[in-house]
Amino acid sequence: MRDKNLEIFKKVSFVRHFELQVFKNIKNKNIKIPAYLSAGQEFISSSLSYFIIKELKIKPLIFAQHRCHATYLNFGGNPKKLIDELLGKKSGTNSGLGGSASISSKKINMFGHDGHMGTQMPIGLGACFASKKPTIIFLGDASIEEDYVMSSIGWASFKKLPILIIVEDNNLSILTQKKVRRHWEANDLAKGLKMKSVNIKDDPKDIEKSKKLFFKEPFLMNINTTRLFWHAGAGEDDYKRFDRYEYTKKKIGSIGKEIDQKIKMEVSNLWQKQLEKQ
Ligand SMILES: Cc1ncc(C[n+]2csc(CCOP(=O)(O)OP(=O)(O)O)c2C)c(N)n1
Ligand SMILES: [Mg+2]
């Protein structure tokens, strides 16, 4: 396996074990707030952050959606501060007052979500328009359906802004599938508004193919992925799910298992320490 893919796999592994700890701590009631888990969707921000920060050496403005733990962790957020935020502590990312959906960090230029689906699009667009800084905006496949998102895509396209729109397409709006909500795809919408776009799987090698376009011109990526757990909280849905992490781990054999075990321990110790500080 190429070094690059192993590095991305390690990032995914960290987020996966982090989210499994969140799951466990919701169950045992250490976490008392609604939490939106990124488990299953990690490859998107793990790959993007690797290509953007490590390879392109760009530090973008980040406008996250409510399902944002993976975004925060992958783009360089301090995991201890995320744990503290989920535990409602003052030392958390948002002083324990924002919660899972609104994680923000000045250090990594990450703006927390306000809870209204898709508002990160016009807000992120405004920040990009004013500053002309490379800007990445994450949306869910349901959030892209909001009217203000559509008009913002049009403006970003017209003004040729250095904006990268990522649709984390898990096919669900809470429990409602795309096929009963619409008959178009996000990349069709972007194309109609004269913005370049792709519709791909959350496989790092597919994501990498678009790297040369990042922040050179407005660009939308609809990335198909799988939500492993409930919309919010700790529980498992009963539909059939593809788990790219488990699939990759199996594919790369003993090295995958080794990384998985090592990072599992590391994350477990990290949580233990933070919990003991309560
Ligand atoms: C404007 C608005 N309408 C409805 C809601 C309630 N709501 C919260 S999350 C959600 C579904 C979001 O789906 P998607 O954007 O695909 O993100 P995902 O949860 O799948 O990651 C809904 C309907 C809301 N927060 N804001
Ligand atoms: Mg969705």
C-alpha cells in the first residue's frame, strides 16, 4: 500500500476509534447532549485534509456541518478539546456551550455550525467573497436542498471564488432517503449553475483525482458515503451498510490490524485521561 494511503488510513482509524468512544460514553451517560457521529464517513475529511494541508500546504477557512467531529479532528483540531466539549466542560472547543454540532476552532479556522441546515453555505460564501481566502464548505445531501444553498452556489460560480463545496452524501435526511426527496444530484445542480463538479465514492483515490482543481476555481464534490450509526446519539440503523474502514483494514491485512489496535489504545487512553479530569 502506498504511504499516502496508509497515512489516510491512520487518520480514519483515529476518527473511527474516537467516535466509538463517543458512542460508548453516550451509552454510559458520560455524554448527556445530542451528538452527531461521523463514523462511516471518515474517509472524506481524512482524504481531503491530507491532500489540502499536507500536499497542497493550504490552510482553508472551514465551514462545517452539524456532523463535524471528523472535520475537526482531521483538519488539526485538538481531540482533548472535543472530548471536553462533549462532556460540557469549560475547557471544550466552545467552552462546553456549543455541543457536538457547533464545534469551532480559531486555530484551524473552523467555524461552528449554527444548527440550521445549510446556512454554512451562504455564511462561508460571504467569508470567501470578502477575504478571497481558500474556503471549504461541508454540506449534507439534505442541506444542499435548501434554497439559500442553491443561490449561494450560483454566486460562488459567477464570482469564480476559491471555494470547495463538499457534499457528504450519506443518502439520508435523518431517515428519509434521497429517492423520495428529489430526482437530481448535487453535481447536476452545480453544472446547471456553471460550476465544475463530480459525483464520486469516498475512496481516497477518487477524491485525489480532483486535487488539481481545489481552490483554483469554484468546485463541488458530491461524495457518496455511509452513516454507520443513528442520525444523532448512539444506536445502529437496520439498513445494509458498507463500512469502508473495515473493508480497507481487511484489504491491507496485518498492517491494517496493527494500526487499528495501536490507535484504538491511543484513543482509549486519551479518553480515559480526559474523563478522569472531570
Ligand atoms: C433549516 C432546517 N430544517 C430542518 C432541520 C432539522 N434537521 C436537522 S439535521 C436534518 C437532516 C440533515 O441531513 P443532511 O444535511 O443530509 O446531513 P446528515 O445528517 O445526513 O449528515 C434535519 C432535517 C434543521 N436543523 N434545519
Ligand atoms: Mg444526509
